[in-house]
Amino acid sequence: MSIKCRDILMLPSLKKFRLVGGKNGLDRNLSWVHVVDIPDVSKWVHGGELLFTTGISIRDNVDILMKIIEEINSKNLAGLVINVGPYIKNIPKEAILLADRLDFPLFELPWEVKLVDVTEIICNFIIKKSIEERSIGEFLENILFTDFKSEEVFVSKAEYHGFNISHQNCVMITDIDEFGQYINKSNIKDEKKIMEIKFCLQQIVNNTLEKNGKRPLSLIRGDSVISLIPKKEAEDESSVVGIAEEIRKSVMKQMSPLKVSVGIGRYYSDLKDVKNSLKEAERALNLAYKIMGGNSVYSYSEAGIFRLLFEIKDKSEMMSFFNELMEPMMKYDEGSRVDLINTLEVFLRNNGNFVKTAKDLFIHRSTLNYRIKKLRKSLMWIYLIGKPNLIYK
């Protein structure tokens, strides 16, 4: 579950709930609420809670309040809500400055607002959000990992959740580089802490997708966040690569020293074929590690010859690569008299012998040289850049 402090500020029923300090910490994870009125609160919390207090044990003692903020910040709480009234009439400036320095969200709530009403609203929101996220995760799991006959049910259910997946979709996998080594090196044994890191990654992925006009549909699986990305009109795959690069850089900035690699599959029109995009994203991710060594973005459609090298056992993959390689040359031959494909076939059959090839094709050697240069240039673009549609422009 990836609920943030900023989410509750958007609730229309909490208009009198006001942030006074620590605004840069609003992306802290919020797991639950806790009401306490004793100075020694750190031993009663686990992390992720939003703490409420009336201030009855603090009153006008600024030092106690400052100590509480520092302690609960060290316990990774989501924030502190002070019920301003008879015990704490105004939140001290020292406390606000401390909250700003720690990036620890500090809220105030007027005394006339009942704590029980506010905590109930927030708890209900957390439960509803949790159920919704779990439902979305299960929905995406069914699309990617189960067999189904009809797309209509999934499209209808997606629309119910506010997603439009009726057109082309691709899969993007964002994987944490060497996460197991990081956990061992950092001596992290708490499963909750490990999940918080994964939720943080998912939040970065989702926020980046939203910023780029794409409603996020994602799930956590292993050390990865898997996202289903719908294609907009007049949009090519390079836009997804740009989003992935943005995610990679955001992770380096916000989750240092952790880094991620991203694999991107091709777009598919039929929802049942999106599983192919998942496999391609997995292969692209594999290439990102093998070729780039991690901390990189790799698109399957741009993998070129490396796809063939790493997938040599897959005959269907070899045919797919062959068709992708030859199709632009076939189209070029249709609109010209160069006859590249036949030239290539004869040239290979003659083991690269220029004289024999020119003789068999009934052309001058200079003409053959021209064709071979064009073939070499074309094939080099396809092999190394993997964008055959750019070759003959």
C-alpha cells in the first residue's frame, strides 16, 4: 500500500486539517493513525503511523514537543497532528522550524473538530485505498499471468477503475539493481522495511507516469514494479523510453544509493497478447544488465542484433527478427530498381565473392559495390540501432 501524507490533505471532509511545517515530507508513507498523550511515545509505534495528540502531557513545554518530534521522526512516522486548544494554544515556531528541517509533516487541528471523526475518516480512506490498490494489482496479475478468452470483461473492469486499456498497450518492468546485496549490506531484516522500499519505488513509477499523462496501472512482483502502459494517438515507443529514463533518474535522486534498470516491451493491440510484451520487457531487462551492467533503460524494439544473440534458441524470435530485418528492404525494393534482397542472397550464396556475384547478377562491379555499401549501411542501422523504419528516409 502506497498512501502518502499528501493524500489526506486532498480529502474534502478534512478542510480544517492544516499543514504548518515539513511540507517536503508529504510523500512519507502513511500506514495507520495513532492517538497518544504521553511524552514517551516512541516505544508505542512501529513506523508509518500518523500520530495525533491533544498536548495534555506537553502543554507549554517546547522542549518536550521538540524531543517528541525528533524521536518519532527517527522512528519514520508519517507525521504529527496537534489538536490545538486548551493545552497547546499555538504550535511553537521552534517546532515548525524543526519540522521543516527534518522534512517531517506537522499538522494542526482546531479543538472544535472531534479527533474521533478525523481519525475515522483517515482510517476509512486507508482501508478503501488499500482494497482498491489490491484489486488493481490482482486485476493486472490476471491480465499478465492468466489465460483468458474474452477481453471485454477486462476492458470493462479497467474502465470501472478509471483506466482505458482498449487500445494498444505495452509492459514496462522497473527492477531494483542488486537489491538482495543491498539488503544484506545494510543489514535490513525487517520485511516491513523491505516492502516500504518497494512501495517507494512504485510511488516514483506511478508519479512519473501520471506526470506524463498516463494513469498508472502497476503491481509489485519480486524486486520489480510491473506497469501496463496504454498508447496514446500519434505516440511512439520513444516516449515510454523517455518516461523510463525519468524514473531511473528520480530513483537515483530520491532512493540513493539504490539504482534501477528498466525493460520495455513492444505495444500490442489485443489485450491477450500483452503477455508477449511482458516477456519482451523481461528480455530487454536482461539485456540492460548483460550489455549495460545495470542502471540503464532498454527497449526490446531497439535491441537489434542483441535480441538474436541472446534468444538464439527461440525459433519464433529468430523469425520475428528476420521479418523485422527484411521487411523495410522489401518495401524499398518495391519502390526502386536496386533489388537489394536478391543481391544479398546471391552475394551470400557466393561467399562474398564480388566478381562471381556481379557475373551472376549481370551487373557491373561498380553497381555491385554501390548495392553492397547500401546493404552494409542498412544492416548496420538495423543491427545496432534496431530502428529499420528510419533506414530509407
